[in-house]
Amino acid sequence: MNEKKPQVWVFVEQRDGKPADVSLELLSKGRKLAESLRGELKAVLIGHDVEDLAKELFGYGASEVLLADHPELKHYNTLPYSRLVSELVDEHQPRIVLFGASFVGRDLAPRVASHTLSGLTADCTDLQISDVTYLRQDYAELLLQIRPAFGGNIIATIICPDSPVQMATVREGVMEKIPLAQPVDGRITPIPYTPQGPDELVRIIERHREDNKVDLKAAPIIVSGGYGMGNFQNFQILYELAHLIGGEVAGTRAAVDAGFIDHNRQVGQTGVTVRPKLYIACGISGAIQHRAGMQDANKIIAINSDPDAPIFGICHYRIVGDVMEVIPMLIDAYKHK
Ligand code: FAD
């Protein structure tokens, strides 16, 4: 009798037929996981008019794309999407299901996990297959779900041995997106969809794209402000400096919480990870959660009134002083150079 091969599934997130980077990164990683398990990699794709995208996924190693295509599925909608994925998981019992740790993945994955009574590790930064039979005899070929824990102080390896399906969400950008030189000869399996009453709790009338979305990852220079900037008004001076030197403005979580700057510009463990050529930290203490997002910058200049601020431990140039004195001096010097 032919034993069923273990299946690794990736939920492929799409917007207007374009895949999310994190989904392609997960397919690339999923290929390796499937190889280790001598199994198959499959993609789950939900949307409308997305057959071209389904074919594109063969180029990332998916041997089968489970495709639910319907006008009402054009945009992500919690109830129909989670119902579809949960029913598919129930029916096929894949070994592993992976989601991006995006707004969509963070909404969808817990619902599927709770429906299938599976464990779920959020915000993983690495995944591996390993035998941990030294812990228990039957812990063979488990998914090791690796992520920072306790405020980033340790890297935890998490297993869900009693879970029927191993599930994880994975942060964007931590895995490499590797297309195959030659796409696999895969197949598309249509998944029927029938709208149901409760699905209509949410109706998407119109979608607006945020125009001021900033790409901090691509910025060569970042001028970043912390709680030490004092107030919203003071914070505006950072835009002037950034504009002069061709940079973007970012901030710490304390600055975001205080309303000095928008959340989409937060750098750190729960914000964006950046590696600019130059990072100017203004009134930032240098908490570990902030450093996690910026310590790989090529050069770091820190301005802080406290000579013992931890940020001085990782910066290349230190300026001990009041931000509201030092930054105007920098702006002035730059204008007259
Ligand atoms: P503070 O720690 O209050 O530091 C302000 C600094 O400004 C001080 O060093 C002070 O000496 C200096 N200062 C004050 N006045 C002046 C002045 N006039 N001139 C010059 N310097 C001055 N934080 C993040 O940034 N990003 C994250 O993604 C993030 N994620 C987190 C996740 C978790 C689970 C937790 C628990 C925390 C997280 N934090 C994050 C919060 C983090 O722990 C710190 O609280 C935060 O980074 C502190 O921000 P700050 O440096 O702006 O403020």
C-alpha cells in the first residue's frame, strides 16, 4: 500500500494577484522542509483571477496549488478564508502549515489552529526539521519553531509534539526568497467555494492604499527619535535633518506610544529591522528591543544627554548633549558646509 507523503503547506497571501514576499520566502524554506521529510510542498491560494499567480508558484517548488477562486474571495476576508483553509487542513491533514506573520497571517493562522486544535508558534525567525528523540522516543521529525523570547533575551526553540498539525507564522524578510532555475511540473487543484451567510458579516466596500507608506528598509540614512525628544513638536526637527541629508525618519516604541511618530516607522523587535549606512539615534536609550532592529547599521551616531545610556555601548560616534541643542547645530552645520 502507498503511504501518504508528509505535506508541507504554505498559505500564499496575495493582493491584486501579486504574491506577498513573505509567502515566496516561505515556499523557498518549505521546499527544504519538505525535502527533509521526503514529502511534498503545496501552496494554498485564495483570491479571484489568480491562476497566473498559481502557475508562478511552481517556480518556487510547489508541486500542487490548492486554488479557491471566486469573485467574493478577491480580497482577504477573515471568515471565508479561515473556513476554507480550516476545511482543507481537516480534509488533507498536512504535517506542516506556514503563514507569513503579516496582518493577514496573524489573523488567519490562530483561527485555523484553533479549529484544528493545533499548536501555533507566532513570529518565527527560523524553522528546521529535527529528531528530538532524546527528549521522547516518539519525537521524530518535528518542526522546530525558532523565535526570540523574553523580550529578545533568548532564542527559543519551540515544539508542538502533541499537535495534529505543526503551524507557525514567520516574520517577513528573515528567510531567503529562492526561485528555482526550472519550475516544477505541478498541478492546480480547484477548491470549490460556496458563500455562506455568516461570511457576510464583513463586506469590503472599497479599499484604500496608504500613500505615505514608508520603506525604512530601503533608506540609506535613518534619523531616529526616542522618548528623549520630549514632545511631538520637538520631534519635527528630525524631519528637517533627515530631509537635508537624504534620510528617512524613524522612532522607538516609546516615541510611537507617546504619539510623536506613526507606528509604521517604528524600528525594533516589534517594528521594522533596518540596516542603513547611517543610523542617527536621537534621545534613544538603546533598549534591547530597539537595538534588535538597528544594531546592524553600518555606522551609528547616538545623541543622548545621559553619558551612561546603553545606546553608547553600540554606537560608533557618541554625542553627549541635549537633542534640542545638538540637532539644530547639526542642521546649521550641514546648511553651511
Ligand atoms: P527611553 O528608554 O525612555 O529613553 C529616552 C532616552 O532619551 C534616555 O536615554 C534619556 O537619557 C534620553 N534623553 C532624555 N532627554 C534628552 C534630551 N533632552 N536630549 C538627549 N537625550 C535625552 N522598543 C522599540 O524601540 N522598538 C520595538 O520594536 C520594541 N518592541 C518591544 C517589544 C516588547 C515585547 C517590549 C517589552 C518592549 C519593546 N520595546 C520596543 C520597548 C523598549 O523596551 C523600550 O521601552 C523603548 O525602546 C524605549 O524607547 P526610548 O529609548 O525612546 O525611551
